[in-house]
Amino acid sequence: MIIDYVLGKKNHTFKQISEKDLLNLNFLLTNSKGDFLNLGVSSNSCKYQGFNVCKSSTVEIFKFVESIFPVGVDVDKVSYFGNRVERSFKSKFTEELNYTYSDDETPSDYLDSTNNFFSKDKSCTKDSFFVGPTGGLIYEISNFEGTLNIDLDMKKKNDFNKSGRDYKTFTEDGVVYVEFTKNNGKYSYKQFLGVKAQNFAYDLVEKFVTKHYEFTRLQKSDWKWSVYRLMQVNILNNKKLFFGCGFSLDEVKSQIELLEKHQIEVEDISNNETLNFFENISNINFEKPLSEKVKVAYDLSCAACYKFLNVELKNKYVGIGSFAGYPYFSNVWARDDIFGLRALINLGEVGLVKSRIDFYLKNIDSKTGGLKNLLSRDNESNCDIVFLLGKRIEDFLYYLIDRDELHKVYSNDELLLIYRKLNSSFLNIVKYNWDFDNELIKVKNLNGFRDNCFDKFPLNVQVLFLSFSSFMAFLGKIVGSDMDVEKFLDFENLLKLKIKSSFVRGGNLYSSLSLEKITYDVFSAYYFFPDLFLRSEWEEIIDKSLMVLKNDWSGISSLSSEHKDFIDTHSGFDRKSRDLGDSFFYMNNLTAICLNDLNENKYRKIISSILSSSTHDVLECGSIGFSSELSSSVEKTSEGNLAHLTSSTSFVEMIDKLFVKEN
């Protein structure tokens, strides 16, 4: 399979030959309102893939289209343009092609698989996808004779109850409309879809067909699901189809009308924006040279950051936010969103970073001092998310200070308001979460920096609180609150000593008070607060940790391989292996950042291996152009979300750290 990236005016071509990776290879297109098209390059291997629409009023995801695929062809190449995807196929040419060869050439040099002669510039079957900026989808296919299957799977994202699914089809003004009704208790809702094609010729099928999803099977989940085959479109040469998807007929009609009447203008605007973006990114220079692969992966990851982080969710409860990963985590997770701000800071997105910081500051819980992780749901606030917010505000302020722009962006009054808000949060967190017996932060709802936390006093939350305390002293100096500065510094020193005495034994840094597990929290501890130990102490700790956490391909396991609960292969849907051995790409990237900062020469080989595996994942695995969530420890694979927010943003941060941008 050829993977072609068209970034601006430059083409970069790679070849994927791994059968396992090809099986899960897919592409992803998004728009700023939260809609996303995620399709397998050849066929869907995951039952969550398809064209999905975000309902702004509730920030819920609804699936509409399962797949659009021409019958009887095989994909030979997929081209990613950033805002559009094009597939090229091996067969079904519509033109009769002839080739005149010279005396020194033989006909056998120019035979295709059917023993027909063709010219080097032969025209092949191609199709393409474009997601409308305000909704809807444009599909085009050229140089094809045959039928095109359009399969629907209209439902709420996680509604896999087969009962009560009712599809009704009708036509109006050359558009085939589908009204879908689900009537099954709490899962009762309606969706509408419309399809319009030029020179429309089709056969309605209107029946359920069973699909098998190989990636879902490997995830050890129910991998069979029936979808609705709406129609077969009969194509002679070229066809263009416009899809409208929404929650009323008027919404669907307006989407189709906009895309049909203004396709050229809409696509031109999108193309120009994409072209300008990649041209600007290509002008970024580094102090050390980047290989073509690393540079392309970096440019794609920068684009991914914007696709994830520059989403406007027009909802009274959420407002802004990022989906944590595709295709599974289409929820707005504050933790992942805030973590990713480091990449936007590096990209100089001052206005976007400031608006996000302001949003989260306003949403701090006045009682607990914490922040909700899932903004779109009614759930308990978490203290560690405020600690993480403090870290990103600190990063932002240092960025502005280095450029002598602090007071261009923040007035003294604004800085004072931030300080007072976070100081109040600090006091409420201590009141609500501090355990006076252990003199540590207690995670009450068992939800810490990772997805799930099975310890009341996890190391990563203690280190984040230590980082937050240090930041409050720093911010206090800026706003002139000298008395509070001393209090924060005293607290910082006491907490530092407590962490050392509670989590360190025999040169090992453990993740919990039981001193039982060595986990990748060693590297997050360095990342969030490198001043916790002397550099010589850190080297001893990290050397010991690498012996039990680094796997054969240099990924970092989430748990020591010597632990009795260690699992070396991703367990899939049950998530059991996530904290018991899986290797997360974002943590691998952070590890490279930490090792580079601690002793670049000593750890050069490991850093290089991490860089290579993360780059390969972006370019040739999972969702092309995006970083996957995690891998098995036993071998490098692409698992979990095949396009993951923190993986992409941490890749940008890693490259900026390893190669250093020129001023």
C-alpha cells in the first residue's frame, strides 16, 4: 500500500507492507464543529468507524454513514491532503488505453494484471472524501464503471442494541432521504440523512447486511454488527455525491444545498487554508537537521494538534474542548485538552492558549477547587486537573517572558485574578483532598492523572501537586504576594521531602505507598518536576527503571516487566493491560524528552529508538498522519484509539525538545 502525503506543494511517499498494519490502516477527516469521518482505507476494521456528527446541544456523537465503497476494486494508494483524502484503485479503468513502444522496448514491460497494454500515465479509478466545514460530506469517484455500495449505520455512538431500528426512505427533488428512528427506552431518537448525486441512477437495496470488524475482534469485543445497505449507485465514468446528515430535514437540506451550490468556494477556502498552513510549518527551522520522515511526521502532528484542539463546541456547558481520541474517546476530556496546550504554546498560538486557560479557570469548582474531567457530563471534579492547568499556565508564562511579551498578553490585574483564583483552588483542594495522617493528597474518586487510579495516594498526583505549589510561589512573585510566596516554598520543601521518604526505596521510585510497583510514573515525575531529585539521583532512579520498563523496541511499559501482574500484550476492550504493561505513545515521547534533558549523550540510543517508533506510527500505521494511543509491550503495534490527542501533541513537544527550533 502506497501512502502519499501532499503537504502544501510537496509530496512525500511511503510504503506500508505489514499485513497487520494494513488491516487497521484508516484515515480521519474532521471539521471544527466536532464531526469526523473515520474510514478504513480498504474496509472498516472497527465498528465505531464511519461518518459521525456531533450534536452541539448535547455534545453527543451520532453515527450516520458506515461506508462508501466501489464494488470489485482494490485500493492501491491513499493520498492525504490534510483536508481531503483520495484513494486510487488497481482496476476498473473506464478508458481503452493504448501504448506505442519504441524498438528497444518489449510489450511485456507494459502489461497490467489483465494482460492489457497501457501507457505510463494511464488513468485509474480514484475516489475522494471532503467533510463540509459546517456539516455534510462530499464524495467523488472518477474513471469507474460499476456499482457503489452506500451502507448506513445510524445510531448514537455507543448504542449497539439492534432492536427498534427503523429506516424509512423517500425521495424529493432528486434527493434520497432517510428518516431513522430508534425507539428503545432511553435510546429513543431521530436522525435524518440525504444523498444527492448528479445524473442520479441507483437501485435501492434497503436491507441489513452483516459486517465483520477485524480490529474490533482483536480488541476482544463483539465484532459482528448489522448495518443498513441503503443503495447501490450505478456509475459510468464519474460521479459526485452530496451527503447531508443531521437531526431535522431542514438541517440536511441546507447542508446539501450549501455543498452543492458552493462546492468550489468551500473547497477553495479549505485548500488555501491547508496550503498556507503546511507552507508556514515547512518554514520552521531547527538547530539540528530532521530526516524527511521525522519532518513529515512533525508537520502532520502539528496539523493534528489544530484538528484536535481548535474545535468550537457551541454548547452552553462545554464551549470549547477536544475529543481525546478517535474512534473511541469522542468525549471532551479536560485532562487531555489541557495537556495538549504545550504543543499550542510551542506553535505560538497565544490567543488560543489564553482563551483555553481562561475557560478552565472559570470552570474551577468553588467547593472542591478541582475541575471536571469529562466536561460534557455531570461528574465529580478532580484536583489533579487543576495541578496540570497550573503547569500549563507556568509553561505559557515562561514562553511569554522569554519573548518579553508577558505584559502584552496579560495585564497586572489579569495576572492577579489568575493568582487569586488558583490560590482559592489550592486552599479548597487542601481542605477537600489533603490527608493529614499521610501528609499527602488523597484521590477521593479514584481518578488521577491516568484514566483510572487504583491507589488513594498515587505518586503522579503528589508530584503534580508539588509542581503546582512551586508554580504558585512563582506566580506569587510575579504579582507581588511575598508573604504567600514563602508559605508555598515552605510547603513545596515539606512535600518534596515527604515524597522522597514515602515513594523511594533502594534507589527505586515507586508509584504508590505500598512500594510494590515501578511504573512509567517515574518519567511523568521527572517531566512535571525535575527538581524533585538531584541529577545524579535521577540517573540512578531512571537507570533502574529502564531495566524493568524499557521493552525490546524501546517503548516504555506502564508497569515493570518483573511485576506479577505484568501483561505484555494489549488485552483489548477490557482495558486490563493499560496500566499493567501497555506502552503509551505519549509516555514514550515524554520519556524521550526527559532522557534528552537529563543526559542526552548517555541515553541517545533509547531516544533515537523512541523517535523512530513514534514517527513510524504517525506515517504508516493506524490513522494515517495521526499518532496512535498505545502499543503492546511485546512488540510495536498500534492499538486503542488510532488517532490520539496526547500522542500527537506530545510528538510535537518531543521534536521541539530534541531538535530545538531556531529563533
